[in-house]
Amino acid sequence: DGGITQSPKYLFRKEGQNVTLSCEQNLNHDAMYWYRQDPGQGLRLIYYSQIVNDFQKGDIAEGYSVSREKKESFPLTVTSAQKNPTAFYLCASSIGGPRGDTQYFGPGTRLTVL
Amino acid sequence: AQSVTQPDIHITVSEGASLELRCNYSYGATPYLFWYVQSPGQGLQLLLKYFSGDTLVQGIKGFEAEFKRSQSSFNLRKPSVHWSDAAEYFCAVRLTGGGNKLTFGTGTQLKVEL
């Protein structure tokens, strides 16, 4: 089945630790995205990548880092510099290109900082 | 600045009643428009989208939305709500020719009374 997988579903982190969230897609999509979701604030874009080995900052990139070494993978690292990392993180992908079409979402990872 | 407004944070309807969820956007030109639904702890599922053409768009699960350029609105409707429609609904917009960046509204939580 084609789709987007995110792992783990739940993640707990101690303050001061970096943690990496996984996102994999087998839809052969060029573009991938990371969003952060907080109650009452909708989704906010952290980073996005239109093509392998290239990515751009979104609206709230501070304290996060990404890589795009493979077309199917777009891991997100939440660093210790992120002041309030507890949130629900969603990965998405789309065909890409100037028209871009629709973004499809993974099931999400809930990160809790203890 | 570009923005998307969902003025209703919570809506409660009785099962079998009709539903309308409001979405207004603020952009200089007609954007691409989307409605997504999210069940608790899950990712987002696309309900429908508008790119161009007929302003009344049909989606999955019996939902439809109407684009009204004069009102900068893209309201979601369903003639008869089912208990399984209880979820959070997000409106999103993307600029035409503006890459793939989506801007989301803050969501409307739908509760269905039996």
C-alpha cells in the first residue's frame, strides 16, 4: 500500500536532548513537509523540501533541523534549542512542481518533553 | 499578510441535521483551497479541494464546499451529519504559483449529538 509512515507514534524526551522523528513515503512524491500542531493553533510549517538534497525553512524553523538525502525520507530533528517542543508533529508529501497539487499527511508523532 | 480564518472554534449539531463550517481567506488573488478532516490523534485526511472551474466542489463522505470569490469564502457543507463526522476540520489555502506552502486555519471542532 502506498502512503506515508511516521515513527514513533509517541516519543518522550528529557529536556536538553535532541530527538529525531522519522517520515517515510512510498508515493514517489518529490516534495515533503513537516508541520507542528498545537491545540487551537492549526498547523504551522517547520521545514519543506521540494527535491532531494534541498530544503527550505518554513514559518517556525528555529530549534529544528532536517535532511533530505533520499527521495522517500525526510527526518526531522528537534534540538535542545527548541524552547517548547511538546507538540504533535505531522509529515506530508506532494507531487511537487509549480502546481504542486495536494499534500497527503502521515499519522503523526506526539512528542512530549519531560 | 496572508491569512485563513475559521471563525467557529466549536460547533455542535444533532445527528441528521445539516452542517456548514465557515472559512474565509485573505489573499490578493484566488488561491487553491482545501478542506481536511482530523480524527483525534490522527493525521489529516483530504475531504475536497478547489483549483479552478465549477465553484461547487464535491468531496468524500458526502461533503461539498462552495467557493465564493466575492466573499473570499470556501465554506464546507453536509446535508445530513452522521455521528462518525465528529472530528476537527481544517481549511487550508495555497497561493497559485506560490510553491507548495499551505496556510491552515485554526480548525473547527465538530461535536455530533445523538
